[in-house]
Amino acid sequence: MADVVRYQVMPPLSADEYQDLFEDIKENGVLVPILVDEDEVVIDGHHRSKIAAELGIPCPEEIITGKSEAEKRGMAFGLNLKRRHLNREQRRALIAESLKADPQLSNREHERRTGAHKNTIQSVREELESTGQIAQSSTRVSGDGRVRPASQPPRPEPEPEPEGTPEPTAASSGVAPGFEPGDLEELNTPRPSETHQPRAEAITSQFTSAISDLTRVANRFRRIADDKNFPRNKEKVAAMYRHDLNRLIGELQTIADEIN
């Protein structure tokens, strides 16, 4: 499989995270197929692919076609961010990688990729531009390929009205009788139901990510229970966490009953 790290956009796993994933795959196999492009380049699943090769076991894959380089990187960022918890420095480093890979994309597109606030993205962009790591540009490319100005020019300050100018009336401002000028602004303000609502992530995608997380957690609990020091500490653990474990088991059982 050629050039398997072209879309490896995330920081490497810590030793503990890698070991958790290794033990998970060793026991259960690769549960979530990796994503590859038409040339068999890995878009998502570099660690799963590597561990499967180390263990000599099959690694299921799904082929993604018809995507541009920027779209593939966007998929890699989005899918990995759902599984990783990053601190502030790691997130800024991730934003920097996204900007350096595709500086022509708008801040809104990088916001969708990384989940960071637009102000943070602009801050990182300015830092990279000031150090020459990316070039400044007067235009940005949106997700649909349209080119827009990088920023709108500042609005000119309104000229001060001469003293003694009468207040505008409904007649002089072209507002229908019975209305005040401010009434039109209120009428034209969209109601909450009219504002754009972001598309929710597909339930199947959410469930896949949750199952992957749950499997790693279950394996971690199993390793704790297999520790030689566990037997003499289990009564203390039971006193502290029996209620929490039973509650979580009950919630999982409810979900399992709903889908069975």
C-alpha cells in the first residue's frame, strides 16, 4: 500500500493509546474498516492498518472515490477529531496543519474540518502568515469551489449629520403610515425557526465511533481486572464504583434491547 501517511493529519497516539488499540485489535480484530482512495492510499485508519499488519490479520477497507486532495484531507481531519481528545496546544497545531495543507480554503472550511472557533483559526492563520509558513491571499475558496474575498473591506464611518437636522419621519423615510422606521428591522429579523440549523452527524457514524470508544474502555477494564493487585483491592473498588458500573450496564442494556 503506497504512501500510507499522506493523510495522517493527527498527532501520533501516545504509548498508552497505541497499546489500548493494539490490545483491542488483537482480541477483536479491526472492527471499523479503514478508508482508502482509488490508489490504495489510506485516508483514515493508519494505526489500524499498521497494527493489523503487525499482527498478520485481515484489515477491512472501504474505497473512497471521486474526492479531491483537499476533500480527502477534510475527511481525515473530521473522522479523527471524533475519536481524539486534544489539549489547546495540540488543537492549535492541528489547525496549523490544516491551514498549511490548504491555505486557499476559507476559515469557515477549516472551522468545519477542525471544529475550532473561527477566531482561533484566524489567529493561527495570521501567525503562520507573519512567519512566512503560508502566503497571504486576497481570496479564499469555499467548500463548493467558489472564490470569495478573504475579508470584506471595512465599512466607511457615517458622516455626522449637521446640527439641527430633523429626525426622520415615516413619510420622509418611505415607511408605510402607521409604522416607525425601526419596525421594518424587527419584521425583517429572522425568527429562531428560520435560522440555519447545522446538519446532524449520521446516527450510524455516531454509533460506529461510540462502539469503538466503548470497546477500548472495556478492554482497559479487563486489563485492570487481570492485574495481580486487583483481588486485594476489589472490595474498595466495589464500594466506590458498584453503583456507577450497574447504572452504565443498565443504560447499555436499554440501548441493546432497543436495537434487538
